[in-house]
Amino acid sequence: MKNGVSACAVDPPLSDLEGGHRISQSPLIHHAVASEYFFVEGCFIVECWNVRQDASVSVARARVEPGMTTHWHRLHGVTERYLILEGQGRVEVGALTPENVRSGTVVLIPPGFRQRIANTGDTDLIFLAICTPRFTSAIYEDLELKPD
């Protein structure tokens, strides 16, 4: 295992066919090793899947505490989806009317659209943030932080 990612025990050659389709990469199995950390936009993050070997997608678990709202921010060149797992909140995307969200709601955020989410409930708001292609710090822009 390297950086929490392990290749399958036996990697087939890249030229092998899988289900009639040519596979373009080796399979990976990811064992969660990441700890939750506070992200500057105002939420707590656990990186569930964000590896160079799979640059097409990243998955993070986000947690917003009751009464908190994340900063306005945008992702350049990346589509993001929120899959709400627990709690309730209000999401704002671009110039759309703010909308309430709860468990099971999916929010699609196109590249470059400003966004933020507020926890309007009494318990933590927990959701998956799924980015395509994968999230890197280079694509993130906080729209509320002021330069020194």
C-alpha cells in the first residue's frame, strides 16, 4: 500500500480486455486512511478518493456544523456534485434561487459557478463532494478571502 492506495494483488496487463472493453488503467483498492481536517471555506473534509492514478474523479466527505455557512467559492474547470447524506441545509449556486437540501438531494455545480452551502438544521450537514476531474488546490478560488 502506498499513500493509502493499493493495487490489486495481481495487476493484469493494460492490454487485457475487461467485459469486452480495453482497460486503460490498473484497478485500485483504496483503504481510508485520511483524517478529517478543517478547510478554509468553513467546513470539515475527509478525502475519500483523490489520487493521481484516477485523475478523472475525486470524492470527499464534507461536514458543515449547525448554523455555519461555507464561503462563496468556485472551482475552475471542474464539475462538482453534492450528494447530501445527513442533515439539512440551503445551497446557493450562481444566480439561482437558494434551495433547501436534505438527505438524498443531489446538487450539480458546473465549472466556474460560485457556490456555498449553509447548515440550517440542529445536527451536522454531511455530504459527498464529487468532482470531475479530480479536485486539486489549483482549481479552487475562495471568493471571500481578502488578500493581505
